[in-house]
Amino acid sequence: MNEFSKKLMLLGLGLASFTEEKSKQIFSELIERGEKYSDSESKIADFIKSADRSTQEFEKKLEELLKDIISRLNLATKDDIDELRKDIEVLKNRG
């Protein structure tokens, strides 16, 4: 086997070895990144759930606050107005 053929064969073996090592390295790195993404995705989902709960709690407290303000200002509520409408209809029908 001449020197050039020998070097060409060794080059091929070295390339195959190098490709295998790099493939394993890249494969491991991709798995690691996937795991990090999976953890991040879980954290994002938890954050969204937490934000949703906070929003619901805020809306509930705001509703309670507004009801309290309306009550203190002695303003008519929708239910009060609906009740008055019913009373007016009853009075109209007696009429």
C-alpha cells in the first residue's frame, strides 16, 4: 500500500471517529437543551396559572370594593332598578 493510500485510509478512519464523537456531543447537547426547555415550559405554565389566579383574586376584590362603594354612596344597583321596573309594571296593570 503506498503512502498516499495509507494516509487516505487513515483520514477516512479519523473522519469517521471525529464524526462519531461530534455526533454524540451534539446529541447530548440537544437533549440537555430540550430538558432546559421542558423546565422553562413548566415554569411558564406555572407563571401563567399564578397570574390567572392573581387576576381572578384581583377581580373578586375589585368587585367587592365597588359593591361596598355603591352601598356607601347609597346608589341603586341593577337589581334595585329591576325591582322598581317590576313594581311600576304592577302599578300600570292596576290602573
